Amino acid sequence: MKKPVPDPPAFDLANTVTVAKPFGAMDVNIKQMFSVREGICSEDALMHASVLLSFVEATASDAADHLSLNDKALVLSIAQHAEMARALVNAVLEGAGSVGV
């Protein structure tokens, strides 16, 4: 029996791009200073996000060495969340590389 609706095309990360996404306002009444540019290859954007998350991990781990026990736990939780987010980004990138293989 034929399906009435065909399957959607396979998702291809290499053929998707970013949309413009402003960020960096210090106050809700101030215009945001920065923006992710529209049209950046999604795979490149995710690779850059992974690098930025590794910087967050390194900064938080280094900062934790100079804090009291309670503050250290909070900063280390930031590092752990960044590590988890980076693992998700990398899993998407690696999974996209294996699609159709």
C-alpha cells in the first residue's frame, strides 16, 4: 500500500544556515550590541559553539580553584553544564557526519 504523503527529505546539517539572532543587551531597554549573522553554515556555527563551551568549562574550572566550598560547587556546576552542552553539540556534529554513510 502506498503512503498518501511522502517522507520529508532527510535533514542535512551541512545545508542549513543560521538566522540572525541578536544578543548582548545589558538592560532590557538597551538595544542588543551583537548578533549571530544570518546565513552561517549550521555545522560551522555548532563547531564554534563547541569551542566557546570549552572556554566556559576552562574558565569555570580555573575560577573554582580560588573559591570557597559553596561557591566552588556553583562554579563547577557551570562547568558541568557547559560540558554537557558541548557533548550534545559534538554529538549532533558527529551524527550529522554519519548520516547517509
